[in-house]
Amino acid sequence: MSLLSLLKMVEGKKVLFITTSDIEYIRNRQEINILQESAQSIDIIAPKNLGVIGPIDIMRVLSINLKVISTNISKYDVIFASGIPQLIAPFVQWRLRKTTLIIDFFISIYDTLVDDRQVLSPANPLSEIMKILDRNALARADLVIVDTREHASYFSRMFGVDSAKMTVVYLEADKKIYYPRHVDKPTDLKNKFVVFFFGAMNPLHGADVILDAARILEEHANIVFIIVGPYEKIRGFEQYSKLKNVRFAARWLPQPEIAHYIAMSDVCLAGHFNAAVAKAARVIPGKAYSYLAMDKPLIFGENPANRERFSSGEKNVHFVKMGDPPALANKILELRGAR
């Protein structure tokens, strides 16, 4: 299927969009815009966090599902579940009848908790429950939106999803927030080459690879790394916290402030850089789209997902071997020399 298939499925229909993540999250905003192109109407159930990049918590999920339970589903032609649709599907599927269910399967709970974050081992009985939640949502959906062809292939192998009901929709930046602009660096960063990274510090991001590269470059006084995200989650954070060329700016920031940091940076790190997490090679980092929308040079991890969408020689696009801090450090030096 293609994006055209999605547009036809919602054309002239009454759509209820449900998400467990912030309404201003890049994926939600993109999907709402797509739906508004063709749908007759769209109602939204979503948390409102004023655009703050932050984690999903169980109370937020419960709050969303309480709203779902109290909503008259039957008046809608299409239910579109995003965020973590596995936690929404059980509350709507028994009430759907003839209503179409579309899900954005951006996140597999099993893949995230077992492979990426390694919270559970594959042998843990809870892992099987996570797999059932994933399978249930995928089986009930009439259309499954995925973010890369690599992810679609994995879901087909892992959960037996019919590839005919999956369609790839690549992310796009919110250009009302992320657009080229000039921002003066603060006095203490004048004449510094600023390397920027933000994220949730999940293992696949490879924040430790970034900080090991920073350690290699520590004696280059004019190179400064700025990190935004819950830095205490980084493996070995204590040792990295002493690096004199790294500034941990904040745990979470509103997106306009993220855009401000991007604007004053000289190179931005997209990733994913962790070579030990298979998921890292199946997902294109969403932040990459924001960096490119702001016309900033970025560095990708070399993997099949990133190569689906981007290529060497493309403006502002650079690749390095995943899991290789010296390669990342050398690429940063190369880009600094080019400025």
C-alpha cells in the first residue's frame, strides 16, 4: 500500500484520531495534517503537554483510555490510533463493528522493552504478553502505518503481519517550528564549534558512543557538545559528566527551544549510533528531519533504514559506522575543518 491508499481510506469519512503521546509530537502533527487533507471531519483525543519532548507515562495512557471509553465510537467511520496503539486497541476493538481501524505502529512494545531497552529478557513470561499486545493490535488493524521498509519487513517476520496491509509513511518535520534561521551564540560559545544532540537517551540512540567521541575530542578546546535529554539514563553517565567539553543543557525542553539550540549549532547528531541494538538499524531518527528542515549538517549512523531515505553526497547528510566513537570524532573534525 501507499500513502494514496491511506488518503483513499479516510476520504470523506468521519475520523477519530487517538494518541497516547503529546499532540505536538512530530508524528502526531504529521498524521493529523494528512487526515485533514481527505477526511470529512476529524476529532482528536490526545494529551496536551505544550510541545514538551517527554516520556509517556501510564497515567497519561489511562487518562486517554478513559476518554476513549466515554466516547461514542459508532459515530465515526475510521478510528486512527497512534502513539502506542497497542494500549488503545483493547478499548476500541470490541466496539468497532463496521468502523475501520488504522494504527501507526511506530513502536513495538516487545521490540522496545526486550531488544532496545533490554528491560525484559526474551525468556521472561512478560515478554510474551508484550508480544501478544503487539500481535493483537496488528491483527485487528485494517491498515498499519510504519516508518520504514526495514520496520515493515521486521514486523512481517516477527508478528506475521500481511505486508499488503502495511504502508510506509516517512516522518516530516513540523516546519512551523523547524525552519532555517540565524541565532547568535551566547558569549561563552562564541568562536566554538557546537555539536548538538537531543533525545530520550534510549539505548538505540547510542548516547555513550557520542560521549566517547566527545572524550576523544576533549583536548580540542573549540569543540563543544550540547546534550538535551534525560542524561542520567546514559550508561556510565558519572564518568561522562566530568567531560569539560560537554554541556548537559536540560532533561526535557519545549520544541521551540530545541529548535533554538539546533539553530545555533554547527553540526547535529542524528544517529542511531548503537550497533548492538538491532532496532537502531530499522528506524530513521525523527530528529534528522528537524535538523534538515533547519538546513543543518547532520551525522547519521550507517544502516539500512537511514539509507532508505538519505544518501551520501546529499546536502548536509553524512554517515559514520555505528558503534564507532573514533569514526564519529573524525567526522566531526572533518566537518569543523570544512566550516
